[in-house]
Amino acid sequence: KAGVTQTPRYLIKTRGQQVTLSCSPISGHRSVSWYQQTPGQGLQFLFEYFSETQRNKGNFPGRFSGRQFSNSRSEMNVSTLELGDSALYLCASSHSSSNYGYTFGSGTRLTVV
Amino acid sequence: AQSVSQHNHHVILSEAASLELGCNYSYGGTVNLFWYVQYPGQHLQLLLKYFSGDPLVKGIKGFEAEFIKSKFSFNLRKPSVQWSDTAEYFCAVNPTNDYKLSFGAGTTVTVRA
């Protein structure tokens, strides 16, 4: 069974640009969550999608957005990149119920220069 | 909002020593509890999880954790560590039927051969 797939693995962007990250969940998983991991702030929740609807959102500015497609794949977009957006962005997928737990992908390492 | 605190930032021990990592959370309702491990250069992997039932849960690689509801704690233990247990360990919590995982800051465990 394939795991959670995130693309690309690495990205280097310039301040002010925008970026789109992709996540393909485990087959059958309908919930997709995104997290930002930095040395200073640790792991922070960005948002969660289920059946193309955002069900929960963390405390991030509006520059961070996401969406989910009918096949449960999800994308995350960050506009007007800032140096502080440099981080590892993790995607996690789960069954419809939170009781199943979350499986994480390897992440996308974003560096903003 | 719930918060998760992990007692130790960095733990150093020798092979065959016992390991216990503390985790406390602040949330008054029913929660799901998780321990994740991140080996160097690898993605987050689920060690074990607690949803309900027996408060002593066993996970992979000889790890176990005990949920003590009265203390809002979910401590991780391993009787005898190996060099390969060197990793960062994260405790995570989400209220039942809420899909937002709140993570602790993580504990880096270094096992010396």
C-alpha cells in the first residue's frame, strides 16, 4: 500500500513569489491535513480537508491556502513568500474518523531566499 | 485551545538503559493520543496511539505508553533502548472528532553505543 506522497521534495523560491505543494493521500483516506515544521516553532497545524471542504484551520495568515480535489489529493499554496516561510511542510492523511490516526508524508522542504 | 508539553528537550542515555519520556496535555474533553518518532532524515512515523480502552498501549519496536487520565499524561516508555532508537520523539493530541493534531515540542533522544 503506497504511503502519503508529497511533491516536490525540495523547493527554493525567492521572496515575494508563490508556491504550490502537492499531496497524494493513502488510497481510501479522505482526510488530508497540512503541517509546518520549523526548528523554532515545531510542528504547527495549517489546515485539514475532507471531501473537498476545509474543516479546520490553524493560526496562519491568509497567504496560506489549500484545496482538496475529488480524488482526495490536496494542494497547498503560499503566496507572497517571506523568509520565515522556510520550513518543512508535511502532509498527513487519515480515514474519515480521527480515531484511525494520521500517516505522514516525507514532506516538502521549502527554502525562501 | 489544547496544548501539549513534553518534559525533556534532550535525553542522552546508553544502550540497554530504560527510557521514559513525559507528555502532558491540557484539554478537558475526550482525546486521542499519539507518539510519533522522526529518525534522522526520515519522516514522522507513528509509534503508538490511544483512543479508548486499556490505558497501557503497546506500539512498534518495543515501545509502550500509559494514559493516566487524572494526570492528563501519556508517557512513553521502553525498557531497554538500542542505538537505533536515536531520534526525535513527538507527543500529539487531538480532541475526539477534531482533526487538528497538536504536537509537543519534541524530545531528542541520543543513545550512545
